[in-house]
Amino acid sequence: MAASDEVAYVDHPLLAPSFIERRLYQIQLAGAARESHTLVCLPTGLGKTTVSLLVTAERLSEVGGKSLLLAPTKPLVQQHADFYREALSIPDDDIVVFTGDVRPDDRAALWDDAQIVIATPQVVENDLVGGRVSLERVTHLTFDECHRGTGDYAYVYIAERYHQDAENPLVTGMSASPGGDKEDILTVCENLGLVDVTVMTEDDADVAEYTYDTEVEWERISLPDEILTIRDALNEVIKDRLSKLKSLGVTRATSPDISQKQLNGIRAELQKMINADDGDGYKGMSVHAEVMKLRRAVELVETQSVESVRRYFERQRNAARSSGASKASQRLIAEPKVREAMRLAESFDELHPKFSKTRILLAETLGLGGGERVIVFTESRDTAEALTDFLSESFDTRRFVGQGDKEGSDGMTQKQQQETLDAFRAGEFEVLVSTSVAEEGLDVPEVDLVLFYEPVPTAIRSIQRKGRTGRQTEGRVVVLMAEDTRDEAYFWISRRKESQMEDELKKLKGVADEVEDELDDSQQRLGDFEVSAGGGGGPSAREKRMQPGLTDFSEAKETEPASDADDFGGTDDTDTDSEDAVVATADSSDKEDTVEIVADQRELDSTIARDLSTREGIRTRLETLAVGDYVLSDRVAVERKSVSDFLDTLTGGDRSLFEQVADMSRHYSRPIVVIEGDRLYEERNVHPNAIRGAISSLAVDFGVSVLRTVDEKDTADLLEVIATREQASADRAVRVHGEKSAKTLDEQQEYVVSSIADIGPVSARALLEHFGSVEAVMIASKDELLDVHGVGEVTADRIREVVGSEY
């Protein structure tokens, strides 16, 4: 950064004095983001978070309400919270953190009192679906690393809810790498409701002052014969398994270099066979699973380390020995060539050449070069752990990995992650070995070298990593590539995608107006929300850029003095009642006709609860339900089953559905089972009469209504209709643990007997018809019970145990 005799700072009522350095490009970006829903693109390390902070300070000062900042990981959330607490003059207690570590009930209470909430998106999504929080008074929402806003990621749902619910919305999306091409960037903007795109690159004069060139090098690594022998043995098995798949007619390729795209195509063809009741489809799927496991082992031995493949094989052995192990795992471990590869890996006692090269590069940087800090990135947690152990022999090294690992490797708690980053910033150690958890946005201090242990095939992740260097001084990036392996393919893919992204960002910078017009024409997914930061109907975003009550961010011409009270805003009193107006509007909203639907927490795996929560007049609430998946009134509970799950009750010996229905029948007088999906009579090799018999039993024996729906949206529509009919038309309230009311004497007798050992209503009626009274059932001997049709040894023993045992 160019030297300056005097550093100027941004002055604002909500900013800590002399804390935010006054940078022209940040002022300009904040000015643009304050005017409308904006995607802010800025190279990593140049203060995207500061831009959002400036907008937040302005919104809270001039409009009121509260601010919500979303970030994809817990460490990033904590980092933002620390920065906001330092940079703002708001009390620390008014800036709260929401992650899964905070209890839902506590989050609901904290939300009401907080002025700024910084959270992971999954937590906010769950709280919105569960009705625990409201976005109504959120006046600034920031999506950090907003390139994640695609598909089913929580950002997309939250954006839809925000534009729907907020009284006075303003959205800022932040990313150094918003997408691989123009279409990707447009998709993110459409999903998040962004209508302006503001791009600054390192070529901009205002930005260039704060950046240095980052040199990118690549080191080619030759693999020793022993490692190639392990790889070749595994590839032989892959070829054999692909030949089996070829015989099924789902592929022509048998080369072990088959692409992931081709493997996905094979899986799709096998699924078609399964759907057509072709038994070979299931066998093929098992073989396909073997191929995927073998490819992972090859990738590890080629690009990671022999230690990582040893650990991988050990997990495969443990999986094959466990109860319920898949046939694919068992065959894999029993395969002679795989066993030979495992033996070779166990006996290989030399260093992987990437380990040696890593040590040499670190010695050059930290020793000969006089450097102070290095980050080594790797895709594999096993490699991260092995590298940390190895490098610790020569350097002060610590690892930085995520919190969870489904494969059994030890992770780090959020506290441990934070302590490690704090120590790295403070210079307490010199080498950080990290998995992808440190890629996105974490404020790791400037480093002298970023070492890619392997190339990253995704442009976004590669750019994020390289952004960790070159902040205050010239930095260096080195990529290790094993020759003639996937490393080389990944490297060239990465270079091509990065080049595409840079070109697209430059194009976007030049044609911003055209992009905004295209966005304005395509904002259908979020509905007709108001794009102006001022909210309300009327003029377009362009016409409402200059909003009443919000002073303009100055263009901050360099000829002007560094007096930021005027050019930042925050001293204009023309709209002092705006916050009260928002409160009054919120308080006066009509909630009389709201229909409530209670969903079980486990139903968050589907889109139904999220879908319902976005509908006007519907309020969703999440509970851990004892019976049913949805409660629609004091008498209606719904158990939802996909066609596949329903058929499992007939073919897999799983009778849990009938137990669940029995529970619903005891607590709700109008229980419903929804069977979701098509091909009920075609999906499995189950006789149609068996399926009809199960449905008949639900309807006749349990008194349950069985309804069919096409898909999740159809199910959501049905639930809305039933709930509305029950609550709005019949004036019934929602009761999570409702019980039948006004039972007849027969029903009460059946209820008492059916509750004995949970034998169900069918057996209860049979017992009562045989013995004539509840008392006679209670005193009947085991032999007498066995005379009743449908009562076997297990049921008779259980009845006698419950009735005759001491309390």
C-alpha cells in the first residue's frame, strides 16, 4: 500500500472513532449498495465486509430496524461479529451471533432485542420456517459469499422470505467470485433479488493502490514407482467393474480415467432400470458404488498421500465389518487386487514426494526468504493431519479443519478454530495447514506463501485461496501437481474457469446497465417485491435512487477534504420519524385470518414446510411431534409417506407405519395418511392387492383417511386446504397433543384395551368381542387369550406382563 503521511478515517454516528480507514473505493461501493439491492464484487482481502458495515451503519442510523448478516460457516460468523463489535459504537450485547450452538428458544428471545444479528443461514432458515423470528423489521440483509445462493441453499429461501416479509428491505450480496460465467452471476442475482451489480477489479486505480501482484507458480511432481503400482492395482479393479457395467448396457467406457460426468450418466441409466423393475439395476448400482470408492482411493494415492489412502482403506475395512454393511463395501475389501494395494500402502515407508516438496518450499519462504507466515491448503483432512505432523518436525505448524467429519476423523470445535486463527494472526506460529474451511472470507492475515497441495477444479475456491496473500506485500502462490494424474486435469480446468470469471467480471463492469435491465426483466421467482431501499410501491429503483431521509454517500472526490460526516451521511434529520412509521406499520398488520400449521422438525428435509412458510396467511411452527408429521387442528394430524417409504412397510418388514397410525388414532379423531408420489403399483415388485390391503387396513381397521398427492408441492397445497378448512371454516384451534373428544362407550373401551402393550384397535376389538368386557380381558389367562383370533404368543405374554406385573 502506498505510504501516506496521515491516514483519514470514516466519521459516522454509529462508527467507532478512527477505526474504519477511509478508502475511496469502499465509500463508492457503499454508496451504490445503499441505493438498491446490490451485488458487490471486490477482490478478496480488500474489505467487502467493511462495505456492508458502512451500509448497515447508514441504514440503522437513518431507517432504524435491525440488520442481519449471513455467512456460510461458524468461524466466519464469529469473525464478522468480532469486527462489528470493534467497528460500531453499538453496545456489544446488541450484536448477537446465531449458530446451531444457540438453543432455538434462546435465539427467539435474542432476536427481539438485538440490533444486529450475524448468523449461519441454516439456523435462520429453520427459525423462519418455525415461526420463531420475523424479518419484518430487518432493514439491511447481507449475504456474505453470496455465490452460494443457488439451488436449495438456505440463502435462496431466506431471500424470498425477506422480500416478502420485510417492511423496508435492502439486500447486499458480497463475493470475490460470484460465478463462473454471466449466467451463473445472473442466477445468483435472481435468487437473492439483486438488481444492481457493482464490480471493482484490481485494475481499478482506486483499488490498485491497496494491492500487489500475486505470482502464481506450479511445481510438477513425479510419483515413485511404488505409488504408481498401488494406483495401477486399483485401476485394474475399476476396469473390471466397468466391464460388468458395460455388460448391462449402461456404458461403453471401461477406462479407469472415466469422467465423473460419465459416471453420473451410468447411475442415471441404472436408475431407469430400477424404475422399470429390472433386478439387474440394483446389482449395477452396487457395482457403481464400488467404482466410486475405488476412484476415491486412486485420487488419494495420486494427489494426496499414501497416509491418506491408508486411512481411507482402514475406514473401508471397518465399514465392511459393521452390521448392515453394504455388499459394495464387502466385495471391495475382499477383492485380491485391492487387498494387494492395501498391503503395498501399509508397507510404503517413504515420504510422498509432495511432502518433501512442501518442506522445501516452506524452508525457502520462512528461512532463506525471511518470511513469517505460510498457509498450506489441502482437500483431504487426512492429508492435513499427516502434513501437520510432518511439518511440525521443522516448523511451528498447526492444523485448521472443520467441526464435523462423517468418516470419523477428529474435527475442531468453533472455540478451537477461533483460538487457532487468533494465534496465527498474532504470529504465535508460522504454518497453517488448512482444509477448505478457511477458503471463504476468513480474515487470515497476509501471508508470504499460499501453497496448494493440489489444484482446485473450481474457480471460486481457487480465487478464494489466492486471495489470502498479496494484501500488504507481494505474495506468492504455488500449486503442486503430480504428473499424469488428475492434478493436471484439475489445474487446467481451474485456469480456464478463472479466466472465464475474470472476463465475465470485466464484461459485467462494462455493461452494468444491460445486466440490470436483464435482472429487472427476470425477477419472477421472488415476486413483485420493491427493489428500492426505501420500500413501498411506486417508482422504479432508478427513479428512487435518491431517497427521502437518506443523505447521499459522496463520490468522495480526492480534491475534497477528508470530512466524512457529510460525504458518508448520517447527520440529516429530515426523516426522524421513519423508525416509528415502520413500527406502526408492523404493529397494525392484520393477523386475524392466519392459519397455523405445525410441522415436525424432521420434515425440514423436505421442501414442504419451507413452501408453506412463504404463503400468505399461513404461519408455520416447528415442534418435535410425538405423533404425525403435521398437525392441522385439534383433531387432524397427518403422517406423510413417500411411495417408496410406504412400500417399505410391506416389503422390508418395517411395521412402524401401523404403529404410528395407531398412535395418531389414539390422539386425533381425524388422522390422515398422505402417500406422496406416483407409480404406487409399479415402483416395486409388490402385488397390487397387497398394496390395496395395506390401504384398506389403514382405512377400515384404524379409521384413517388415506390421501394421494403427486409431489411435495401437491402435499403442501393439500395441507393448506385442510388446515384452512379446519381453522378458518370450522373455527378449530391447533393442538399439538390433541386427544379424541366425546368418545362413545365402545370407543373408550377399545381405547383402554388397545393401550395395553400397544396392541392396536383391531386386536382390541377382537378381544372385547371375545371376552365381552374390559374386566374380562384383564383377568384372562394366557391360554384364554390365545383362543382369540389374531392374538399370538408374543401379544398374550405382553398383555399378561402389563396387567399382572407389580407397579
